[in-house]
Amino acid sequence: MGKGLTDLQPQQGFAAQTSAATVILASSHLGFSLSTTQSCSGAVMGAGLGRKGGVVRWSTATRMFVAWGLTLPAAGLVGAGAEFLTKQGAWGIAAVAVLLVAGSAVIWSLSRRKPVDHHNVTADDVEAEEPAGVVTTAIAAVTPPPAGSVAAVTDEDLKATIPAPAPTDPTAPRPRPRRSKERTA
């Protein structure tokens, strides 16, 4: 999510994980159910927007929102169909078991077409597809200063404002601490 949804620096990653954990723990304490994935995704989007010049890839976020909106009704329909079949008796239970195994096999075989490995784990192609938005265009308009415009600083250029203490002689007597003139009764 730190690449496909928005680009996060370590500070924003820390903020996103802390806020997601806070939401999840508060929800658990109050007895609400929630999706941890949605909490983490929202936290990542918020951390990406909270950074100066932060950019959220809204096309990716929109696809996530649509998928979440379709998940609940689709799961409900599959659950209702499975319940209907199991009410039909032993053959219905067998049919549900066969459908679950077959569905799992199809999903597994489709996932093997383009397996995810260290070469394609980030969504670099998603970044290339998305057109530049208002924030992205504004960031592109601000150019950093050219490299080498700041003179290189050497050790000779650095001067201490507070002189270092003189080395002490370990054999010299130590001065006694001063006592306050005020005395307590």
C-alpha cells in the first residue's frame, strides 16, 4: 500500500500504523466490528495526504472502494446459496463441498498465471497508467534547486561557538563547591 496507493516515508508509515492500531483497538474496546484492511488502507491514505505535497492515487483508491462495496453483497449471495443447498439434504451438503473445492482450485490456478515475486511486487505499472492529478501537477511544477548550488561545507568552515573545556590535571586539587548564603532554619 505504501507504493500503490501513495508513497510513504518511514515517518508516514509509522503514523499510518499507529493510527490504524488506534482505530482497531478503540473499535474492539467499544465492541464494534471492522475490517482491519480498510482501517489500514484509510490510515495509509491519511498519512499520504498529511505529508506536504502528498499524493494519493485516487484511481487505485476508487478500485479498492468498489471492491469493498461489492464484497459484502457477493459474500451474502454465496452464503445464501450455500445455505439453500445445505437445506436440500445430504446431496446439497455434498454439492456445497464440491463447489467450494472447485472454486478454490479455480482461484488457485488463476493465481498461478502471473505469480507475485520480488520482480513485480510493487505496482510501478499502476503509477504509469494514472494521469497526473491536481496535486501531482502542482508538485511537478515546483522544481528543487539544481544539484551543487549549495557550496560544500568542510570541517574548516565549521566553528564552535562554545570553546571546549581545557583538559584537567588529574593530580590537581578539585575546587570546593560554593555554598549558598541562605540558610534554612
